[in-house]
Amino acid sequence: MQITITGHHVEITDGIREAVNNKLAKLNNHFPDIQNVDVIVTVEKNCQIAEANTHFLGKDFSAKASNEELYKSIAEMSNKLTTLLQRQKELVKAHPHQKPATADTELDLLDEDDEQLLAANQ
């Protein structure tokens, strides 16, 4: 899984990068289909904002958290994203899937002329 980290009004330090990677590494274990996650870290006055965007099972997901401390907002954002993805995964599992068509249904579609041809060839 590729994690892209972008900073708005903040320099992305090794500590921030490590915190984001540690929190989002758990996603790869639970949701191996995720290819990439885009994380945006923003600082506005006294508010630290962490936002993550990803694509999973045909849909786009976004989680955003804000706190006075950046590392707390990263943890909250990670928890929110995990919850969103887990809900989607459960919805997909709960949805009944169609059974594939079998050969019996194809035989039902044959008319009398086709049945006579099949009987003559055998």
C-alpha cells in the first residue's frame, strides 16, 4: 500500500511521517485491496487537521479529524477511516450474490425443433 503525505502550512517531519505510516499500516492487514491512501495534514491557527482519502471496493472514502494536537488528529483520522472501511466490507459481505447460471437453464430455453435436432445427433 502506498501512502502519500501532503502538508498544508506545515512541514512534514520524520515524526509525522512515521506516525501516519504506523497508524495506516494496520489498514493493509485488514484491507489488502487498498492500493494507496492520500493523507493531507493541515495547520490552521490552533487546529491541527488530518484527512485521508482512499478508494476501496469501487467507492471513494474520506476521513477527517481535527484536534489541538497533530498526533491525536492522526490517530482519530485513522480510526474513522478504519470504521468506514469496515462498514463497507460488512455491507458487501451481507449482500446476497447471484448464483451463476447452470446448464439446466440453458436446456429450458430450447424449443421443440432444437430438442429434435439434439436427439437426432445423439
